[in-house]
Amino acid sequence: MDRILISHGNGGKDTQNILQKYIFSKLPEYLKKTVNGLGLDYLDDGAVIDPEDKIIVTTDSHTIEPYFFPGGSIGKLAVSGTLNDVIMMGGNPIALLDSIIVAEGFPLDDLDKITNDMISILKEFNIPLIGGDFKVIPSDSMKGIAINTVGIGVSKNPIIDRVVDGDSIIVTGPIGVHGAMVAALRYGIETNLKSDVKPLMKLLEIFDKFQGDIHAARDPTRGGLAATLNEWAQLSGKMIIIEEKDLPIPEEVKSITELTGLDPLTLANEGVAVLSVPSDKAENIVEELKKLDFEPRIIGKVIEPKDKNNKGIVIMRTEVGGTRIVEMPTGDIVPRIC
């Protein structure tokens, strides 16, 4: 293989391999983070660049096709996704930057709608847009629009993803919705699904109330729940066990994945978080999430495996009483989804 494949951008194992080979392995350790900060030395949703002032920074690029979809647009997706990455680090977003790249011939009306969607979220949460860039690419070099965003936040207690033996795993809402919706559009399947894309600002109330009890937090976008749980298991050397019967997968998502052969655990989510918390606090956290209009479920737990061969893996107990390994996603999944 001597060319980039679509699968290299799916957020799963193929992405990990590309980043490790062509970026991470080339950097000495001292260039992977700021002094006393956190960066590429410990992969999370963002980086801590100033440990004194607890400044959080994150960046993401968004390339969804189609760029308008039920429940949102690439503009809403770009702002929400980057705000959520700051939030998952325990940060309160204070500013955003954007870089917009469009193909020559892109409709100005569409650009207007997309930027309106971006600005409406910034207005809703009073977050300044402090800089950015705008580029036009020849139409034979690019199709549509791509948006990169940089988020800046501050946090008294940054959340660094470190799951602990005995933790409970919570998801804050139904999984697979965004990915299933995009898949349905691509395959021409009729559906009433709308993307779950939204900023998860209300989670900051939970993080503040349960300081020290949120051992890990992630929004499972590219690669879905499977990628997030595998990353946590690999980083910690623990084993994560989830229960199929407890997974909040909507029936319409199940129908679409059955038709397409996709796995709902690998599909992107844009308005859901996954939390790892102490088991004795899990029910309290679930109740507080419900008060904030989330639909949380406890789906599994973290354990220290007795067999060292089980370190760093994710297991699902199926509804029929069996078990299967939930692997890090590989292959195409659904390209250009977020």
C-alpha cells in the first residue's frame, strides 16, 4: 500500500496507524507537549497548554457530505464538535477560530446558511469568534466545503482520560444516530432520523458537581463507541465489559445497520458523551443527567483482568448469553461523516 485510503480517516485503527507512523513517531517526547502540559504524549480530545491557568485547546476538521442534513449542517457540526472536544476535557469554552475552504463555484446561498448556523451557536452560548481564514480551491481539486475549527477553553480541573478499575461506563443518550442518518442518506434509505448534533454545554454542570469523579469523558464521534472504549482500554491496560441489553440503540438505527451491514457501535455520534465514573457514584450521576434532559444509561464497567492477555480489550456480553470482542474499527465505515 503506497496511497492514502478512505479508511485512514475513519477514526479507528487505520487512523491510529497513519498518525503513529507519519507524525507521532517522528516527534521527540519534548515536542509532543508544552512544558508540564498535556498533548500528543497522551491522546485525548484536546491538549492542556498552560497547566497554571488550565488552558485547553483543541482542533478539528469537518468534511461531511451532504453538508446539509436532517438536524443540522456542516456549520452546526463544526462548532458543536469543537465545543464538545473542549467540554470533554472539562473546559469551559471561551473562544473559537475557524478556517473555511470551499471549492470554486460553491453556492453563496449555501455558504450564507452554513455560516448562519455557526454564528447562531456562538451567539447562543456567548462564545467569541476571534480569528480564522477563508480559502477557495479550484473546482477540479475539491468538492464542496471543509471547515476547520480551533476551540479554546479554561478548566479548574481538566479531565484527563484515565479509567479506573471498578468504574461504571455511562452513555448520555442514544448511540449511532448521526452515523445511521448519514448512512441512510447515502444508501437512499427512507428514515425519520435526525442528527443528534449539539453542544453538550450542560455537561459542565455535572463535571463541576462531581469534580474528581469523572475519570474519563469523550464524545464518541469518528469510530463511535467502539473506538472510544478501545482507546480507554488501551491507554489504561484495563478490560472494559459492556452489556448489549443496556445499549441505548434506537430501533431505527438498528434497522438501518441491519440493512447496510454497519455496526452501530462504530457509527459517529455528535450529541452524546461517554463517561467513566466510580461505580458508587454512577446512579447519582445518572439521576443528575436526567434532570438536565439527557437520556443516560449505565452500559458496562472497567475491570482489572486476571489474564494479562485480556488487558486493553473491550468485551460485550450479548443478549443471548455469549460474549464477543468489540474491536477498534477498521475499514471504510461511513466516509465523510463529520
